[in-house]
Amino acid sequence: MAFVSLPPGTVPDAETATVVNLRTQQTIVPTVVDGGFDPIEIRAEAGDTIVTTMVSSSGAAAFARSVVPARRRPRVVRTSPARGRTDVAINSHITVVFSEPIDPGSLSAASMTLLRGADTVAGTLRLMPGSDLVAELVPAGPLAPATQHTLVLSDLIRDLSGDPLEADVPTVFTTSAEELPEEPLPAGARLEFSTEPASLAAFTPFAPAIVVTARDAEGAIVTGFSGRVTIRLGSASSTAGLMGVASVRASAGVAVFADLAVNEPGDGFVLIASAEPGIEIVSNAFAVTDNSWSLRSSSPLRYFAASAVLNGSLYILGGTTDLENLLGGSDRVDAYDPVTNTWAQKAPLPTPLARAGAGVVNGILYVAGGRDEGGASSKLFAYDPSTDSWSERAEMPDRRMDVAVGVVNGILYVLGGYSLAEGTHVGRLTAYDPTTDSWSVKASMPTARGELGALVVDGALYAIGGITASGMMMLDDVETYDPAADRWTIRAPIPTARSSMGIAARNGHIYVIGGFANPMHRVGDVEVYDPDMNRWAPGPAMPIPRGGRTQAGVIDNVIYAMDDGGGLYQLVP
């Protein structure tokens, strides 16, 4: 993929744009706002020629021709507030749109800093849900009124290839004397869907994002409008609804809804946008398709294996291949390549393992804990794909199996599991730092458990479901861990208590797939969690109920899940 964008003001009077890859003839029509457009994806290879055409209301056209480089440093496309603004609301969030996906681990107080004079403005920094192109800084409190602020971005910010940000001029803006009221639209103004919704799959955010623009009677954008715009779903279904943030304040007359999705399939849906005083606009009708699974190439059968995504392949590690010996383990490692739909056997684990956890840090795959020939293990093994070889790293502080693993900011976290020393499932959380090859103990989960699911969304480590210490009751508990504060927060419980399930994150939403609803009952249910709304919705069920620790991973926005019978399924957006 290549990413194409134009900063605001590039072609000031442009109203439409077209982006074409001359080799493939793929054509993309981005949404133009203020004479530019945010990054759009187009399939391309290094050396392809991309032609961008911008057309004004008078019909005048401007052209840009560029050759796709093998690599390029990321840059800033635009910021909000924009550079030079003097009327910024004191409750504003600061957003930065980058030219290509950004490594979330490179975002920190040192790389993206908001200053008031020489003082740093405290706040929370993250990538916007459902986007790896937009960073958001949420100040801890209202900004100082009638005060100049400076947003400074450093080359500590890097893209997914490790390239640093191009030098960027600091963004200086001034807050208003008091918070701007949510003014109604002026008389004669109207709303317009600058991005009309297209048909999409359930639970998948609209792409491109929905944009609603306020225009005056002559059709010009009402740049002074900063009131609230709300979107609701029009549907004959009583259960259909929108997921994501459906009410936002406009910026210079434009409201962007970055993560809206619809929670069930159907026909004849519309979006209805509204703003005070009672102004509404209805979108074109669109359909929502069933987000269903399809079968891919099968793999060798195994129970209680570990899995991780590395270099665009899904790795399945260890597990039990002998159904007569569910306590045994295997040293087998297989990697699935979605491009060729084939499996390849890799270097075996140093020792046979089952019920371990796996995660990837800086291109190295780690396998932690599990059950080996001696019972629960404290071993940590590291796999280097460049040499197809394993090495042993510092052991965990204790021996645990049925663990889960998550990675935040280059640190490998091992959650819960069955402790051999204590003879029960625990809530323990330990953290491994590859740079020092050392472990530390962190705040324990509020709920002790094993066979749980874990993943990371927006820098938060999620612990989901699992099994109780007695091993007889499945859990619906969901808890998130903040590494900076070393603190856990309880979130909305999963509707179907379960253990040994697959778990994957796509577009800022968490998919929980299959598992055991009780020790003898497999389920095929899929449930989807929206972290921003802290709520669950049903997802597309697996074709066959599966447990035995369903393996899952996301590659190029496609979810892959392997059941305990060796069947591999994909869920395409």
C-alpha cells in the first residue's frame, strides 16, 4: 500500500480530487476539505506513478505526479487546531494527521508535546481509535484561556518501518478568552454529507470516514460554525445501531466521524445528521453485509497452542497434538502465509510446550511459560525469524501455564495462569524488558484466572474472560491495565463468559472468538467490544463451535482464527 495526501490549502478552491495509479489504473476519490485531503490508501509498488487531480468549482484542474519511493519519512499532513488559529476552545483536543501509519510505541510526552510558554501541558496521548494515522492529545484539564500554546513534534515519532518524522514547524495557536459556546447554525445554513456512506460489512468502520459539512445558502462552508453535529441510524430494525462516537463538535464547519460502524446486517440503512436549530440531512441509502467467516488452508490439529503474528504470518506454536494425552506438549512451529494460503514448518521450540503465551517485540517472537515435561514452566524462549532459530532468555519469576501475553511499548506482559507453586490460578502480572533481559512484578489483576485472553488496544492491556481457580466456572470479567500508572480498571463484562477463546483487535474494536462456555461446551459465538463506548455487541459467529484455545491474529486488517481441529478461517472487513 501507498498513502497519498495533500495538506489543507494546497489547492485552495478545489472541491473534488481523484488519485490514480497509472500502472494498475486503480482510482480513489478522497474527500476534499479546505483544499487538501487526509491520507488515503492505494495499492502500489515502489516505482509506480501516482497522478492526483484537483478540480475547482469553476472546472479548473490542477495536477500532481509523483513516483512511489521504496521508503519515505512520515510527515504531518495537518493539525487541529490549525497553525495560527486565535479562537481555539479551551476544552479542545489536539489532533495530528500523519502521512502514513505511525508506530504507537513512538508516541510519548517526549515526541509530541504541548507547551504553554515553557511549561508542558499534561495530557493523555494516543492514536485515535480505528486509525494509525491520527494522534490525539487530550489535555488533563481545560487549556488556559487567551493564551498562546505551541505543539512540538519531534523525530522520535516513527513510522512502522522505523523511519523518523520529517522536521515539522511547531504549531502555534491561541485559545479564546472563554470556551466557545455551541452556537446553532446561522439562518439559511444547511448540512451536507461530504462523505456519503457506502455499503459495508457489519462492525467495520465506514471508510473513508463520514464527514458532515455546514454550508451557507450560497454553498460556501460556514467556517465559523463549531457547534455539535450528531448522527443517528435510520433503519427498520429495532436492534440495529451505530458503534463509535456519533456526536462531535465541528471544526471550521466540518465534523468528522472517524470510527462509526453498524452492528448488524441489513438493507435500506441511512444516516441522519443533525445540528441546532433542528437542521437535519439524510444520507444516501446503503446496505450492511453479514461479516462472515470463510475457510482457508487447514493446519495440523492441536489443542492449547500459542499464537502470534510476525512479519505478516500467523505463527502457531506448540500445543497438544495427541488427543489421548491432553497434558502433553509439542515442539512444532507452523507459520501461515495469507498471500499464498500455505503453511510452512519453522524451527521447533527448544522443548515441547502447551498452554504457553506468545507475543512479538521488535520483530522477535517470545514464548513464555506453559506446560513442559516437568509441569508448569518458567522458561522464556525467543525466536529470530531472520535465522529461523531459538534462544533462551531470562526465566520468569515463577512457573505458570495457561497464561496470556500482551505487548505494550516494547515490554512483554505475562498475565495470570496456573501457578505450580500455589496450586491454583493467579492474578499475577509480570513484565519482561528485552533491552535488559530482566523481569519485574506489576500490580496483579483484580480477578485471578487462567486460560484468559489478552491483547493491547490504544496502549491499554486487556484481560478478558478465563477460568476460575477451581477450574469449573468460566468468567465474564474484563479488566484493563495502565502500564504508566501500574493500575487496573474494571470494564463492562463480556456477555458470554468463556475461556480458551481467540482474541483479536481490528479498527479499535476487540473480537472475542469461540472458546469454552463450560468445561464441556464449546461455543462459536463472537462478541465485539467497543472500548470508547465500553459496550459489547454480537459479532459473526464461527462456522463450527470450537474451544481448546482458539488461535487468532490480524494481518492486513483480516482476522484469522484457527480452531482446535486445525481449520483456519478468515473474517474479511
